[in-house]
Amino acid sequence: MVVSIAGALNQPGLRLTAGELLALRPLAPAAGRHRPATRRPGALPARFPGAGMDLRELRAWVEGDDPRRIDPSATARTGIPHIRSFHEDRDDTTLLIADFRGPMLWGTGDTLRSVRAARHLAAIGWQATMRGGNVAALVLTEAGLASLSAGQGDRQMAAVAQMLAGEHDLALTRHRSEGGGLAALAGRAARLVPPGSRIHLATAPQGIAPDDLSALARLARRRRLIVSLILDPAEVAPVPRALAVTDGAAFLMGRLQALDLGAELARLTAIGAQVEQVPS
């Protein structure tokens, strides 16, 4: 669906474009990238032996080895028991979750929080792509959820960029409503990516309700959950002078205070999430 964005909203920092997300692609492969030996897309060989598809070693059996790994062919050929071990496949799948609900469609600087969140997630997606991993995406708006199944390569990141830009346009033009919380996306996220995956959630501190914590905790049990709190300049370094606030009829003077995230960080850490603060 194509949404027409015109006037004041069609400005850099307010409207998100796929082009700016595609421009975040690194010019060269990430340092330390290696080509996985495993043949399963989006999986990397771990450093320890396991039950993957790719041969790790073939050697003589010693006391303590698992007899189920004895290789009949090598044993018959040498007359000595040999075992065969394989690399344990480790999923390198990254799920990018963008929160485009009301608290994210706001900002006191030159860029909406939602736009900064999309840029942050796109950079993470490009890093995963450059090391050969899978990338999936999930967007939460007031109207519900939109998802993109995992895939690899530049073409997948182009699809991610188009999805983020399109859903952001829709979020800007829709009437505000009582949309679902983060709890609504936990089940969808679990179906999109397997255990062992990374999940990057970009949201605002105001976007995490107490009822969301149990759902996020379930995600964090078998996946690595990283919550990126997108902070506004007014929350990090508010202006020191008093500001006038009006409802159109009356005026009040007040001072902004820096946001205290201590309690929020403690709650998220307690459920097993890793938290990072993303300032302007």
C-alpha cells in the first residue's frame, strides 16, 4: 500500500525513507567475517562439537568419548575404534523490532524517535547481513503488527527498508487509537525466529508497560533480547530554564527534568534483557 505524505510531514527527520536505510550499508564486509562451513542458511558453526551437518574431526576413540559417535567405516578400515564429530550449528538470525506507536512518533530535536529507531535497527541489520546471517523484521503500530520473514543478503535488507518506511508512513497518517502493547508481539516474534536468535527491540521508555514484562521475559529465556531505549534530547539534557506550557486558555511555567531510568533498567535486566540507551 502506497501512502501519500505531503506538506509538513514530508521532511527529513519526520518522514522515513527506504533510501536512507539502504545508505547505511557498510562499504566493506565486517571485520572478522568468516564463511560458515555449515550449509544451513543463517547458521554458523560453533566452536564446540555437536550434532550439526559439517565434519569437525575424525579421530581414534579414547576413554570418555560418546560411543554413539563411533564411525563404522573408519573403525573397519583401521581396525581401531574411531569417532566422528560435527560442528554444532548456531543460528545467526537477527530479528529487528521497530515500535512505531504514539510515544515514538515524537521528538524535540530535528528527528522523530521513530526515525532514529529505524536507522538504529537498519545499521544492526546490515551488520548481520555482512557476516552472512539471517534478518527478519517486525513493526508494531497502533493498528497492529506487520512482519517480514527471515532472509539473507542485500535483497532482504532492501525488503526490510521498504517495510520500515512503508509502515512508518502509515503510522504518521493513521488516527491514534488504543493499540496493543509489546505483549502482542511476543508470540509473533517467537514464530519468526528460532531459539538462539538475537532480538533487537527499539522502543521508548514510555512504551514498556508493566504488563509487557512477562511476555518479554518469555522471549529472553531462549533468545538474546536487546532492548534499545531511544531517548529524546529533552529527556537526556533538558534546557535549564523554565518553559511555558499552555492549553490555549491558561499558561503555566515549569522546568523539565532529566529522565531517571533506574527503575526501568532494573526491571528489564531482571527479566534477562540486555538494555542499551540510544541518545540523540
